[in-house]
Amino acid sequence: MSDPYQKQRIEYVQTLHQSPTQVVAALSGGGTLMLGDLLTVPGGSRTLIEAAVPYSHESLSNYIGRVPEQFCCPRVARALAMTAFFHARKILHSETLDKHGYVNLERVSPETVDVSHESKCISESAIMRCADFVEPADLNEIDLYQHVVGIGCTASLVTNRQKLGEHRVYIAIQTLHQTIQFSLQLQKDVRTRWEEERLVADLILNALETSRQETVRRLSGESADEQTPRPALIESSSNDYPLHELIPLKLQSGERVHGECAAASPLLVDLFFGKLGAVLWTNDGIQHSISRAEMNSAELPFNSSAEFTQAIFPGSFNPIHQGHLEMIRIAEQNLHDKVILEISVQNVDKPPFDYIELAHRLDQIRKEKPEQAVWLTQTPLFIDKAELFRGATFVVGADTIKRFADLQFYNANVHTLHDVLRAIAFCNCRFLVFARKSKAGLEVLDTLDIPDMLRSLCDDVPASVFTMDISSSDVRRNETL
């Protein structure tokens, strides 16, 4: 079959191999012809670090560290891209461990898994793969990833069985400074499987070039002005981001590539990749930021912000919903303090969520509760949170306390759990526990099978006052992706 655009592909890939761009790709459902494009042109090892094809649902879930509500959607494409980016970071990082004075990574045990969020499905593979996510000892390490690109693709294409849904493809690109996604719905019954695969691969190459050009502009100083009255998290965003169509896509009438982009500010990059430990966000911008060094010191420098550190509501808020808002209201009445949300951008059992996802979540919080402040942190575990927010009361559901006390996360060693609880008590932190109704029934503090040491750190909100009976996962299932 004659392909009029093969010469353009080869010329582009030759240019790509001569550039500093380095790629890790995770492709599910389509797009693998792109790997052949990269590897059949000499010099592919300079560009392609690694490729993964997590094709089955189980494989994809293990790769991103969770079971998604829907497997072919923009959110999964972005999760694949971020996972790929962090895996590239691990590979490049390991090449210079000795040079930069890193310690060897050890096998990570279940005791390090974050239980403060809503995810209830944590596989052993997800627990073990958290060793992929490393922290820089040299803060200049971030500069090593300026040209690293994580590519994620999910697609639903022509198959040998009847397909009721639409043919569609979602491409995500993750770089140090940007998350970009492109979506395309294909007309059914007008292309062969090979033709759809070729189109998806060309879309990936075009998306990669779109991202590469933006990186070149940024490094040449052509990016947007970063000076704002308050430092921002998202430097710029677009819901109609243009694709640079270097290789023609030959779309049918009515087919259109839709792009979305969120560019992180330098401050957000520092938070995601280890220079900062926490930032306090409000509608007016970033109010405070705390460096890693400050987090490790005995005295934290935000005493003037004590009102933002006394009552902390940790979670993923994906999305925030009416149950969360009612918990905030009741907690503020009980504690006589302002409740501040806390989202950890770094999780030990899965990669950080991407910049588009962060922008969406903060926009939802802004719309639902415009005056709400949010701590964005690098503290995925309750022991980390306690050390950062000394003297705080954590607002949680009974299901969170139940998971926190589950010995599977402590190598079945109750003494390890007790050590964690003693450390939290030493930080003078407590838990305000709300009843939770789930498929398993009503869970309240009095009926939970938890150690007495943990129970002594808890106060409860009776089920008669409020019971959480909605979950963010239920809300997401009802969303139109």
C-alpha cells in the first residue's frame, strides 16, 4: 500500500533523533505503529527510553496503580503519560545515583501506602511499584528533565467483534511544565484497522511535535509573563489547544481533533518534583510555600498562618461534592476553626495527577466553595501530615480510619502501627471521624475494629448528626467523559 506521507514521517523522526527529546511511551488500544516509526529510523535509542503496551485491563490498571472507572478516556491517557514521565525520571535518575550521592532504593513495603484518600483498590503491584517515584537529593536535578516526554494513549478502534461504542482515541503528553491532551472521535465503518492505527500513530507524532515546539519556546524565553500579584499554580491553560499537524491526518467530514493544555508555573513544578513540600492555595493565588528544607526543620515558618493549620481535611476531592461541603460545615462548628482542604500531589502507590487534573479539581473547589483554601503538599502519609501540621485535627471518614489501621499496610506488624500512632500523638494531632455509609453498611467510630491507641486520638461526629453516603467515585461514574 502506497503511503504518501511516509517520507514526511521519516524526515520528522530524523529531526527528532537529532534533538534532545527523550520519550517513554505507554500505549493501550492503539498507536503502536508510532514505535515502528521511531525505531526504523537509525538513532532511535537517542529518543526512545522505553515503551510499554499495557493492553489488558489488568495490565493497564497495574501500570497506573488503580482501576479506572472507564479505560478509554482522557483521564486514563493522562495517567499513562504521567506514569511514563515518572518512569523516565526513574531511569535517568538511576544512571547518576552514585554521581549525585543518592542512596540505593530498597523494596517498598505496604506500610508506606497512602490511606488518606478514597481509593479502595490497592494491588500488591501498585504498592511495590512506588519505588519508581524518587525524590531528588540535588535540587538542580529538575533541570535534567526539561526534554523528557511521557506519552499516553488509549484508543477504541476497529475490532473483530461488534463494537457498540464509538471509535475514539485520547492522546496525552506530559512534560516537566505541561500536560497536553488531544481527543478524536472517528467515524465508524470508513477505515480499516490498519488505517485507524496509522491515524492514531500520526496523531501521536503530531502531538509530540506540538509539545516539543512549546518546550523550545519556553527554553528560549518566549513563554508567558510569570509575574502576577500572587504566584499562580497554573501559568496558562487552554480548552481549545491547537495541534501542530506536521503529518496530515486525512480526517473525514465532521472529525475534529480537540486539544486541551495546562502549563505549570515554576512554583508548581517545584512542588510536583520535590523542591517544595507544601503550598497554600486560595482564589487569590498562592499565599504561602514551604520548602523541603523548612519541612525538615524543627520550626516551620508559617506561624502567621496558624488559622490555616489547625483543622485539615485531607483527600483527593475528585471531585468535591455536597458530602465534603457538609463535613466542612460541621467540622468548623465542632472545632471552632477554619477547615482547610489538603491534597497531596505525590502519592507513593501511584504517580501524581497531572496539571490538567489539578486545574480541574481546583476549579471545582472554586465553584463549589469560592472562599475555600487548599494545602497542596508532598505529604501522602498521615505521619507526614502530622509532622507538617503539628497540633492539627484531621477531618476524616470512618472508612479512612479503618484503612489507616489495616495491618496489611504495616507488614502485619501491630508494633509498626503503634510506632506511627505514637509519632502522630507526639505531634499533638487528632482525628475528627465522620460516620460513613457504604455497600458494607454503616461504619462509625464506636464499631470500628481499631487499636485503643488510635481510638484515643479520635473524636466522633455521631451518625445522627451526619453520615457520609456519597463518594467521589460514584460522582465520577455519572460524569460524561
